[in-house]
Amino acid sequence: MKKKISNFMIAYNAQIDGALATSKEISAYLTKAGARVSSIGEIQEETMRHDIKQPDLDMLIVLGGDGTILRACHLCSSVRIPIVGVNLGTMGFLIELQKDEWQNYFQRLLSGDFRIEKRMMLQAEHFRKEKSLGSWQVVNEVVVCRGQYVRPVRITTEVDGYPMAGYVADGVIAATPTGSTAYALAAGGAILPPDVRNIIIVPIAPHLSPDRSIVLSEGAKVTIKVHTSHQAVFSIDGHAPVIMKDGDHVQVGASVHDSLFIRFHGPGFFYQTLNRYLEQNPSLLAS
């Protein structure tokens, strides 16, 4: 796109050494170039949720790792603010720019020489019988699983009101394409390209139960129901778990919101990044 970008916010992960110093360096660079930096703040601050809603904000610059980016997506998606990330973390799978190269790309950022990548999000709603107990926006995944007791739970799933599969397992994941490279991948799920709009269902340690991931269309409504005599929980994007009782269910479907990422490379960069991380397998490096 070619749009003049002039008003930024910067959010950083305060738990990472040097994050504040790099934020100030970026702010000074943008200010010298004639842009406005309305604020610099810790991503964990509650005031960030209010500040992100300022009407003339063009973009949020995020310094941290993938967890910091997930938090930024939760803040920005409902107000449609795009995110550009600078990786200061360990993995940085969601982030194009590394700490030592942001300056090479921010001139392009200021001139509008970038694309916006839209990534599908989910909405998850917790029900006890017919009563809704809460609703959440999801960037990566919803995990319905066993709680503090190391025993599997029985889980049934439905799609659009029709039975899909039953599991005796540690849990079941419903993930976005973004989340397909996170917990879902670790549990044996397929990797989905970020530009597709599908929901992937992946069982966790199934016992004598279906062990394959299932890919559903964007319009599907998935119901994940627990049947258990001990504790079960669900978690959104790795947040604190919510306790479920026997018969509770979580309904999952596509959100009306998208995560918006600033990208300087073409769509094929996703596969280049994926290949780089897969090649870090010690078995491959030894060959």
C-alpha cells in the first residue's frame, strides 16, 4: 500500500532486557523523520487498552517475542490497528523484523511501502447448559483439556450441530491458521498458511481415539463438550485457565475481527521462516 503513516504508539515487553532502550531509539528515529510517537508503554499496562483507541493512531510498533505480539493482537484487533513487530524474544515466528534490522525497513514504513496481512481470529464462548458464562477473542487457539489431575477427560465435538468425533484425551485444540504453528503443531496438527481462513481441530494425547487433525471451513461452528468426574479447564491463547464442569461446552467460530500485521516481504516469506525453524532440528543439523 502507499499511505502516509504519521502517528505511532510503541509497546514493549518490560521483562526483556533492552526493550525500553530500543523503544526510545525507535521513537527518536521516527520523530526525527517527522512522524509522531504518541506514547511509549509496557504492553502489560492496563492503560494500553485505553491508549490504543485514540482516533488518529495509524500503527502500533511492538517490541518483544511472539507472546508480546499475541497480547498486542488482543488489544488492536477490535479497533483495526495494524501491528509491526521487532523481535527481541526467543522464537519470533510471527515477527518479520529482527532487532538489528528495523532501521532498514522503517523508511519503507514511513513511505507506505508495505502490505497488510489479515489473519483470521476466532471467538470462543463458554456455556453451562444454555447459559453463556463469557466470550473471548482468540488469536492462536482454544484449548479444552484436563485440569490439575493427570487423567484424561472425555470430550465430544460437534460441527454445526452434527456429531464430529469423540475423544478420551488430555484435551482438544481448536486453532486458527496462525495457531497451527503453535501448540497445535506440537500436538501433531497440520501447518496451515497464514492467509487461509480455516479452523483446525487437534486432539492432545488421545487414547484409543481419533488422532488426526481435522480442518474445517471458516463458517463452521464447533462445539467442544467435556464429560468428566474431575476437573477440566479451557484456556485462550495460553491465558489463565477457566474451570469447566461436567457437561460444560465451548462454542468456537470465526471472529468478526482480524489480526492485522505489517509485512515488507511477500507471502512466500512465511515458508522461508518455517523452513529456517524446521532446520534448527538438531538431527537435521548433524546430517
